[in-house]
Amino acid sequence: MKRFLTLAVVGVMALGLASTAYANLCSYDVVPASTLLFPFVIYDYENEDNGDATLFAITNVSSEAQIVHVTVWTDFSVAILDFNIVLTGYDVQTMNIRDILRDGILPHEGNGANIWEAENWDGSAVAPEPFDDGPYSTFNELWDGDLDSYFATDGLDAPESTYVLDCDPIAHAASPNWYAAAGNIPSGTLGLFEGYLKRSQDADKWYEDCDFDPIEFDNDPWFLTRDMGPVWLYITADVVGACNKDLPDGSDSYYNQSVGEGLVANNTLIGDLIYLNPGQNYSEAINAVHIEAANGFGGTYIPELSATNDYYSTFYLRYHSTLDPATFGDYREPLPTAWAFRYIVAPSANAKTWIRAWKGGTLTNRIQDLNDGSITTENPADLYANSCIPYTYYAWDEDEGVNASEGGTPPPWSEAVPGAEPIPVPNLLPLETQQVDAEEFFLVGDPAAGAFGWMLFIWPRSNWDESNPTDLDYYQTWMGVKYAMFGTYTAGLEGAVLGNFNCNDNDVLPSLGLNRYSE
């Protein structure tokens, strides 16, 4: 019922190869990948120069030139912008989301005769060749023998020019084609983007339970009260065979392996994010989510899709699950379903913790706890959060105390009281990506006096068993935290993975695959 694929180390220096880097698919790790997910990106429209902004970088660690298709998504998982980047061997492209959303500047560099002359070094219409190598140290003299027998003359293969790529940067610019000769996105289109990204703030919002009845809470959670502030979004970057104008959530050709213009399994990219707030002197950095691929790969078998074909969970399956997997596939590893991280709340030290969470479906383009998958436009009139099928979480303090259904005002989750209706608990992570104050959750101890401990989050189907409804969606998730101390210091961390149902269908409560490798 499960398929796993391990790629061996190929050659002494994997960096010199385009599509073969050492990898262990379905193991969450930071290694060269075919897709990068920048799971939480933030930008402050009201404080453009001194507010929150995010830098994100894409690096090609191979010697061979690559085409990267970048897609910008709203926090309710609608793709609003895509563009192509061409990278020479060993190239890196750093972008500021402010430059894109405020100024309409997209990264661009040409290839061959299609290069923009204004960007060329000598004004010609031919792409300059990249330097053979950057600065490098001498070989390790402790090695005995002639290293030239192991490596090329300069240690690595020469970087490949983008001249060989199937990409006309003008004809295949952002979709739709924003570019004129000047190259910037028009201001009117940027205004539309701002409206889309703020929609989760100003749309009508409410909570519904399993029977689709509205729920009211004594104290409104952040989802209902958030009507301003920085916007949240996420970004994906895929290695593709040719420049294209396809959106991952709306084009079958993006997954057609026989065409060769969409996704390819070249594990050559690494990426990172830097969060900046100049006005408050905040900054932190984390790695992007590195999603590896191999042709033919799939994770856990999905019986719900087995009527005509055998499907296995992958990162983009939700966008091609109705197509023949023999021709249409992404072959990218799916993300985990259980996470752990610490929380720190200490008012005396002005210490706070925010929980960052990205989540996506595997079977459906949107998971069931946001509008029940019915969002079909960049500008929905309303958003509702379903509190019926969300996550499960536990919180412990430093004395191993754990939250429970006893105590608390209101109780931390539905409490069975004879003769009374259960008290619903708000889904505090309903969007596809968000950053939520940890104090919104039920923590052990009194946050006003200080609370220190750790949390365990379990998402469907790692919190699912056969006694539950059979129509539960498959989730895939990423989680991290942001800490602030003394009002001037911040740090960002990823959570630790405790389970991935999408790769191992034994990763279900209570075991979550813990001690899987113990003797």
C-alpha cells in the first residue's frame, strides 16, 4: 500500500549533475529539490519601507542551466501571478516581495538571441557566458594522489549558459504577459493583487460546524477580527522543461510528462527566506521547504481515487487527481502531517511566540476547513472556517503538565456536559498560510504570568482512524514558529516532523511512527 524510493549518491560530486542529487524521498530534509515552497511570506502595504517584507532566494546548485517557474498564491490558495526565471549553472536569484507587489519588478535575465539588450553586458544580442568558476580554495593537500583523476580541472563542471534553455523571456513572461519593453507590471494590475491579498481580511467571515450551522464564540478568534495589517501569501518555485504561462492550479499541461514543458524531476534547487521589519529592527530567516522528485514516485496509496487508476499521494496531486497518472503527474514528495515545536510566553521579558502554518490538500485543491473547497475566484465574497475536521493539538509545560478538557475559560475543546450542547472550539488555522499568536491556543499555565513548554500538532489523516467519517480529506502541512524577546529580538524556526501519513499510513495517533527505528 506504500511506495518509497531512495536515490543513491550518483558520482562523487552530485553538484555537477542536473537531475540526480542524493535524496531520500518522503524524508523531510533540506537537500537539492525540484520544487521549493516558501510557506509563509509577509508584506505590509501600509508601511512599505519600514514594515514587514520578505526576501526569498532560489539557488541552482548544479552546473546545468535551469528554468524555474515561480507562482505567487494568496493565503486562501489562489494563484494570482506566475513568472519564469532562467538560471545559469551555480546561479542564484534573490527577490524581495516588496519589489514585486509594490513596484511590479520581476526578475529577468535573457538567454541567447532573446536577451534584452538593455540587460546585456556589452549591448549585444547574445547572452554572455557565465564565469567558469567563482573563487575557490585549493584542493585539500591531505588527499594523497592526483585529484584531477576524481574531479574536473577546476573541481566542478563548468556552469552552463542559459543560451541552451527553451525560454524566450519576452514571449513567456508573467501570465498573463505583463511585459512591454520596460518590463514592469502595470499599476492597475498591482492594485488587483493588493485586493486579492487583502481579501482574507475584508471578506465576510464566519465559522460553521459539521452541519453547516453558524457558530458564535464568546470571544471572537483572530480569524473573525483580523481586518487590517500585513498580508500573508506563499510562493512555489518549480523546475520546468520550458518557459510557460501555466498556473499550477489550472493547467493540465503543467503535469503532462509527454509534453516536456511543465514539471521535470531535476533536484537542483535550494532556497531560503529572510523576514525583515526595519521599523521594529526585527529579522529572522528559515529555509524554504525542499520538495524532491523522481519520475514515477508516489507516497501513500489513496483508495478514494482507485476507481479507474492507482494514485499515490504527491505534493501537486490535488491539481491532477482526475487525470491518468501514467501521463500526468508531478512525482514530488508530499509534506508531513504531524509537527512539534516549543512555545515561550513571558510578559516580563516581552517574550511571545507566533505559530506559522501552511497547509494544503492532497485530494482537493482546498482543504475542507476553508469554504469546503468551493473558492473558485481570486476575489471571493466570503470565507468561512469549518470547525468539524481540523487538527488535534496537545500542549505540555516544563513540568510535563498537559492541557486537558477540565478547566479553562472557555474549555480548550468541546466538553461533554450532560444535558448541554458541546462547546465548539474555533479552528485557529483555517487559511492555507497564516501566523497566529500562540496565546490564542490553550496553553498550560497562565500566559499572563509566563508559559513555557511545547506543542504537538496532528493533522488529518494522522489524527484519523476508520471509526471516523470516510470523506475526510488528506492534508499536507508545514509548521514553524516565530519568537520575539525584549521587544527587539526575533528568531524563526521550523518545527520538527513527527509524522507523515502521506508517506507512511501507519503514522496515525497514537503512534505517529515514533521510535520507528528503535531496536
